[in-house]
Amino acid sequence: MDWRILYNPLAVLGKGRGLIAALVVVAALTVVAWWGGVHLDGALDLHVPPKPPSAALVIAESLIAWLSVALLLFAASKVFGGNGGAGAHLAAAGLARFPYLLAAVITSRQLLGKAMLAAVTVTEEQIVVRPQDFLTPAVVIGGILTMALVVWSVVILYLGYKEASRIEGGKVVAAFIVGLVVAEIVSKLLIILLIQGSYIGI
């Protein structure tokens, strides 16, 4: 077994098979997030809202997060002199969603989501924190695992970006940071506009 599949799957699968695997990962994440009542809030975030999001909203969020990361990192690579194709970036960004699939299972209402919701409730208007519920085993375990999975996702994304962008030298780090920060901002804005515009209800 090539253990790089755990941290640099694009290097193992290549662009073609990687893109197919990315589509499977994004589709599976979308289904699991809907099943678990998890809100995919932007490129790097997810949480359990008080009311489970609709299937239509979860689909929109999942696509926005994936495409924002892939296309804005692709754009950043061009600015910094990369010559990789858009397909490779779509594959890299989609494969990096796999840890979020695991995080969506962990934070689902069927597992640790209800306990985490009791400690922190995130709505459009405010974030309500209940310190007395923070030290329950479910919240501690769920929080640690979720943070570890987000870090794992960023590692996969960065190494995949290096493969896809073909940027030479140290510029790859700058391009990655710029592209990812812009993707997070853009994805959140698009999701907020989508919800506030009442195109898709929560």
C-alpha cells in the first residue's frame, strides 16, 4: 500500500482517478452532512445548527465550498506563475474534503452533535456559548477530533496544491495561503447571500 494516499492522494491517484475520487468524496460528504444535520459553513468550517439544514442548502454549501477552494486556488496558482490545469485543482480540493466527511459523521446529531450543540449554538444572529457544557466528554472528544480532521484536510489540500499548481520555489506557500483565505471569505459570503436571499431555506 502506498501510504501517501493518507496525506497526498493526488500524487497516488493522478488527475483522472483523483477527480473521480473527489466527486465521490464530495457527494458522500453532502449526503452525510444532510443525514447528520450538519451545516457546511464555508470552505474550512462546519457546525451543527439548531435546526437541521435542508437537503438543497447542504448540496449548495458543499458545491460552493469545493468549487471556491478549487477555482480560487487555481486562480492564485496562475497569479504566482503555476501552469497546472483546473482539473487537477478540482481533484486536489475534492480529495481534501475526505477528513470533513469523517468530521460530519462525528459531529452528526446521531453521534456527538447534540452534545456539541448544547455547548455552543451558532445561528445567523449570534453565537451562544454555555461554559458549563464545554467539559463534557462528548464535547471534548468531538472538538479535538474535529480540529485534528481540519488540520489533516489542510495538509492534504496543501500537498495536492503543490502537485496541481506546479509552482516553483517557495512561492507555492504564498499562493496557497492567499488562495485559501480568499476561498474561505468568498465561500462564506456566497452561503450568507444564498440564505439571506431566501433562495434556499435552512
